Amino acid sequence: MTKTQKTPHITTAPTEMNPQHLLLWMTFVMSMVFAVWQALLNNFVIERAAFTGAEIGLLQSLREVPGFLAFTAVFVLLLLQEQTFALLSLALLCIGVGITGWYPDVIGLYLTTILMSIGFHYFETINQSLTLQWVSKTDAPAFMGKALAWRSASALMGYGAIWFIMTWLKLDYVWMYSIIGCCGLVMVLAMSIYFPRFAIGSIQHKHLVFKKRYWLYYVLTFFSGARRQIFMVFAGFMMVEKFGYSVSQITGLFLINYVINLLFAPTIGRIIGHIGERKALIIEYLGLIIIFSSYAYVENANFAAGLYVIDHLLFAMAIAMKTYFQKIANKQDIASTMSVSFTINHIAAVIIPALLGILWLTSPKAVFFIGTGFALCSLLLAFNVPENPLPGKETLWSPRKMKNVKIDVIT
């Protein structure tokens, strides 16, 4: 085995040293570490730092600032190869999560969250770029469904670790965070040693590129970031604040989410490959309109949990947005556009948690109705996705006055 692979699009290989296997193992580590951080967060901040909706909203806004700055990843690629950058970012995520328990106060939580988030968002940016470059268009939906299943399996391991360490061994939060962070770091080191450096199919632009023909992808990405924050921040917070869910109950709810994703995500990926991006996105957004409207009125803890599980399952349908972009994109634009799209995704994400955190204090119902509005906007946009998107056939219609825009920023 040579240290450089010549074929980036590999669907089968006689050896485990396959770029797709590296993508899956990196996804495994990311999901395991982040799942533990996410599962413990609401209980940790309420029990140890007395957070209200306002503080959790600000924390989540700070968490999204590195996502807003994800466009800077393209400049880091002037110095680092994408694979190396992904592994370093994953290591930073592990460190940030590992030290979270040692700083159980408002300022400490804000700072460790930012550190963890830098690693998380840079990794997600580069991981998406590598996936679209290393996996063929034909195989992409099925592979992304498989990757979601790996995420679910690793999250289940993380939740199992929470049960074993905090429920059975009865150790404190600080040990849970430290153990999972250290385990993640060890796995990142093992991957950096075991896997060779794989080649990229096309040399990627090392500057920011905005193009007219990607406009629909940009706008879909914006609304995806907006509605995702309402789920990530306020749906889970509602479970603890309104229905009094304990750490064990929240972890159990997450376990259900990930078991369902583990079972169904690969199938969803194949279905998207069969029915196409347009129909998949329409189904996703119709479901979200119903889910967010129901959140506003739910008064039963079990019914709320059911909504939460269905909401989480619909995230698998977001594969369609990524494969839509893969089908319309120039190969050289992928890394740069992933960086830009992460920034677009987080424009709303930086603002919404803090603002809606304040609104939450007086009207939680209004927060979820805003989520319904975001889902409705996404649905209208989804009707503009062609049945068979291609370069030159990115949308069914475009604003006439929209001009081609390309901005190159070179450091």
C-alpha cells in the first residue's frame, strides 16, 4: 500500500485503507464525543450553573460563532491538507469536551463551548468537503445514509458510557466529560497513524467563491441553520424545563433517536437516491411544519418525546440538500463552497438562540411558531429544485436581475 491513493472515488476496496473508511471512523469519533456533550448539557448547566433560557440561548449563540466563521477554513487549507485539517479539528473537539466538566460556571462554560465548537465546525466543514470529493454522485446518498448510521451507533456508545459512568459507577460530570474526551483523542491519534494520506480528485480553490447558480443551495442552507437551532436549543431545553426530564431520561430519549436512525438512516439514503432531492426535501419540510406547530401546543411529556424522535429522524432527509449541491457543483468549488455554506448556515444560528432565548422567557409557544415559519419558507424553496439537477439546470426559475457573483479573497 502506497502512502498516496490515486483514486478518490472508491466504493469497494480489497483493503481497509479506504478513504470512505476514514470518513466513517472520523464521523464515529465526532458523534460519540459530541453526543455526550449534548446529552449532558441541559442538565449540567441547570444543575451546576443555574442557567435559564436566556443563558442557554447565549451559550448556544456563542457555540455557533465558529460555525459563522467557517469560511476561514479555506484559508487554513493554504497551509494544511484537508485530511490533516480534519483530524486536527477533531482533536480540538475532543479537548474542548474533555475539559468542560472542570469549569462549571457561566464564563467557564462559555469558553469551553467555544473551544469545542471551533473543532466541531471546522471538522464538519472539511468532512462534508471530503465526502463530496471522495464519494461518487451515484453512491453519495447511500453512503451518507450509512454515515448517519455510524453516527447513531457511536452516539449509542456515548450514551451507554453515560449510563455506565454516571448511573452505575455514580461518578460526577467532570469524569464523564474527561473520559470521553480522552477516548476521542486516542482514536484520533490512531487514525492519524493508521491511515495514509489520500489524494483529492480535483485541486480545490483556496479562495472564497460565490456563484449565482448556487443561490438556491445557499438559501436552503440558511433556513436549515435557522430551524435546526430551534430544535437543538429549545426542543431539548423544553424537555428539561417544562417536563422535568432527568439526565437518565434525556439520555434514554437520545438513545431512542439514535437506535431509530441506526435502523433507518441507510434506507432513507437509498430512498433519496431513488426518489430524488426535490421530493425528499418536500417531504422533510412538510413534516417539520407539522412538528414545530405541535411543539407549540404539546402538554404531554410522552407526546413531546414522540415529536422529538420524529423531528430527529427528519434530519436524515437533509442528505438531499448535500447531494443536490454535489450534482450541480464544479469539483474545484466543493471545499470553498462547504466553507461558505457553513457560514451561511450559521448566520441565523448566531443570532437566533440569543434572541429566541429572551422570547422564550415570555412565550415558548412563539419560539416554535417561528420554527414553523422557517420550515414553510424551506418548503416553498424546495419546489424550485429540479427533478434532475445538473450544472446549468440548478433551479426551475431564478430571479432575472441576479448577476453572476464571484468573490476571490486571497491571503
